[in-house]
Amino acid sequence: MPRMGSFMGGLQPNNYLMLRDGRGAVLSNATVKIYQARASGGWYNKDFFDTVDLTFTAGADGVANLGGSPFHSLTHGAMGSECTLIVRVEKDGTTGFWPLSLIPFHMNAWRGQNTIDLRVPMIGTNFGIAGFWPQDWIVTEKTSIDINVMLSKTAQSLTIGGSGAAQGRGSWYRHSVPLTRNATNSFIVIATQAGGARDTQTVHYVQRDMRPPEIGTDALLTPFFGCILTAGVPQRITWNGQRIYDRADLNSLTITTISVVRVSDGATMAVVVNNIASGSALQQRTWTPAMYGDPATTSYALCLDVRDTAGNASRRMFDNAAFVIIPEPLCAGLLPGMLLLRSLRLKK
């Protein structure tokens, strides 16, 4: 039986922290103190103690070498976890803390890299904006974001993007700030003390909508599996727009193509319609099938191509709703044989 977490030992021989403060300035010659987690029994449980386990000094470039593994051990399971650090950074009378897990160390090892860019909000005696969460310049797929602002000393008021922020749990925050899709979103943050002192900083969040729409396997209602369609006779194509969904656009999507494809190789036999709204309810279009091949050996399916407003596209072939097309007119005496052929072929 494989050992749980056996992959967790693959760290680089030297692991580096590139230290910056919450504004992105390099923390040259900073002192780095590491508090290691200790397993405390129970799944992933851990304790931290007020005792520094490791101490390092960053160079003039703000880079500190943590060696091969700064963790007490790589225990992570039923007896607890030791795969998290608390990093304390000290420089010129300011101090900052930040948690750091094993994950970025592993990601670096798998990428062949060895440096973690770490931004630490530094708190001192001077009033000012120390940092943000999420941190400045992150890339996100979200279309709104909760912005938290950490300060060095108390402020009387704070605005984020021109709107007042609330205060709680040691920071100021503004929830559900909308982001413009596929753009860099900049927000001016202004903190003001009771005496009138102010500090201003701009925070940036890059929105990238890279997730394509989702087309449910049950989005297509008709034709359904096993249908026998007659060439030259109009047929209804019905779909449920609620089963065609995008996280950002919801059901406001474009069906760029509804096409008829051959199940065996996906080749397009006909295009039913182009560039229509998917809708959020039942939708229908009429299509008149033609003979594209031997009905005894060829089955067909509908294929939907869908695009969201960001240009992300999805395609689904509904081979779970394969059908056959027979010629018109069809003699009644031939129907039982055609049904048998269709049944045998679709069961393959």
C-alpha cells in the first residue's frame, strides 16, 4: 500500500525567499525568523510556539536562503501536520508576519524553480498602509473581490476606490468590489487619521476570464436517443438554456453554431443555425434533415458551439442523443427492418 503523502519530500536543495513589503519595496538586509508548526495529534492539527526555530538574514537584494527544508518535518496526516511556517520579518524598526505552507515549495520544485516571492505587510510606529489581502497585482478569474487593507496604526476613515470601507478584525475592508473583465483594475486607497494625516496607495487586481462556458449533458432535449428522423420533414430542436452556463455571464451566452455531425468521426453534415442567444429557458429551432449517408450504418448527433462575452468557447457533441435519418417516402413494410437495424447499431 503506498504511503500517504510520499510525494511530499521532493524539495529543492536550496529554497529562497524574495522579500518585499506590502507596497512591493524590497526588504534589503531584513532579518527572517521562522516559527515551525508542531503536529498536535488528529488530522492535520498543529501548534505554534513563541520560540524562534530558525533565523536567516536577507541580502541587499532582499533574498534569504532557507536551505533545503525550513520545516520541522514533512509530517502531514492523521497524527497532525508540520507543513506550515510563520515567517517573521524585521527591518528598521518594523515587523511583519506571514504564513507560508509547503505548497509553493513543491510548486517550485516541480517547475524547476527555487524562489518564492513573499510580500509581508510591515507594521511600525509610523502611520501608513502596510499591505493588502488579496495582495497587489494578483491575477484572478473572479468578477468581484473582497479587498482588505492592513494599516500601521489606527485610521479614522478609509476609502477604497472612492467608497467608504468598514472596519473589523484588525483591518479595513470592502466586500464584493466589481472587477472589469480581462483588464487591470486599479483602486485608490486613502487612509486618514483623526489628526488629518493621510496615506494613499493604489492596489491592482488583474481579471482574466479564462474559463469556458459549461454545456450540460442534459442541455439538449430533442431529438433524443434513438430517434428516427425522416429526410425532408421539418424537425424541432429543443434545448434547455439553463443547462448552458457561464460563471460570469450566467445564461447570457451565444450559441455560435448548432450543427449536425456524424457520430463515427465528428464530421459536420449540416449547419442548423448560427449566432443565436442560448436563453435561460426552453428554446426551439426548426431544422429539415436530408440524407447524408446510409441509415443502416450511419448515426448522427447535434453539436453545440457556445461562446461567452469574453471570447471563451466550448463545444459538446450530444452523442448520448444519437439519431438516424431515413429517406422519404418510407414503405410501411420496411419500417420493422429499419427499426431493427437502428437498434442494433445504436447499442454497439
